[in-house]
Amino acid sequence: MSPTLETIDLPHLPSSLAVHAALYKDVQNASYLRQQLLSANTDFEYAFIDASMILSRAHALAAVFRAVNDYQNERLKSRNIHSEIVFSFSPTNNIADSFRKFGISDSTSNLLVVKVSVTPDITHETVAAHLAQNVEGAPLPLDDEALSGISDIGKIKKVYKLGSLPSTSSGQMNGTASEEKRRLELSVLGAIALRGAT
């Protein structure tokens, strides 16, 4: 069983909609996982997100919260809650584009997997067992330290159109660098919150 599968209770949402999340690096079978998703295999109804596009834990949870909230209020714009999570990372309303930029591709090596308990049979145990059998990668904790090792800041800034924000040089996590990352995070969270609000 995956020791790093985390079950997260999001504030302001019912605990019956538990969110299960696991982070992996060096994934060897991304093309297989993507194929299961494309063939609509219900056993693989997950949000498979390219983890290099995730800046922080707060970034991941903001997108998940938005999707679960939209699901609860019957406002989904995509096929199901799991595709909505991938879409929720996008700063635009283009669903296909959001899957290209944030979803799993055949070459994805770092992967965030999210599953929401939309039915009672989806539990921490069933999700952990299924992921342990089907994801060939090294599990990581879903925290800022792990994500900082795999985030592609350049790609994230490009997708969110934040090129004017100063760059943090890698390995320079002094006060200035962490302040720059915080500014970037606030801009990314703002882009998620504002999408479709106009």
C-alpha cells in the first residue's frame, strides 16, 4: 500500500467528499495510465496531473477545492469531478488546452493523482491498493518541499502568463527567493480563483 496516499478533508466541504491524493516522481508507466483514462476505464477515474505544473500544496488544493465545490453545486464544465480537477488548474476556460498543459502525457515523469470519494466504496484503502498496483513510480509526500524539487517554474509562469514576475534561481532558498515564490503562488491562486468570473 502507498504510505504517502493522503486523505484530505477540505474545509467548507462535506467530509463525505473526502479527497485522496498521492504524489509520485520517476513514473515509468505514464502512457499506460493515460491510455486507461482515454479509453474511459472507470477503474482509472482519477485526476492525473503533471506535477511539474504544480507550484505548491496550496496550488494543488485550491484547484481541487474549486472542482469539488463546482461538483457539489452542479456546475461542472467537464465530464466528471476528476476531469474538472485538471480543468480547475487552468487560468482559461479552454478545457482541451487545460488537459494539454496540466494533464498526464505519455512523457509525464512526475505525477499528482487525486481521487474524490463520490461513492461510499471509494475509500483510502481501495484507492491506496489500486494505486500501489497500477502506478510505477516513487511516492513522495504532497508537501512544498517535494513539489519544489519537481516544479517547472518557467512553464508555470508561462501558462499563467506571469513572465514579468522575477525568477527564483534554483538552490537559492534565502528570504528573497521564498518571498518571490510566495508572490508567484498568490498570482497562481488568483488566476485559478478568477477564471470564468468575468
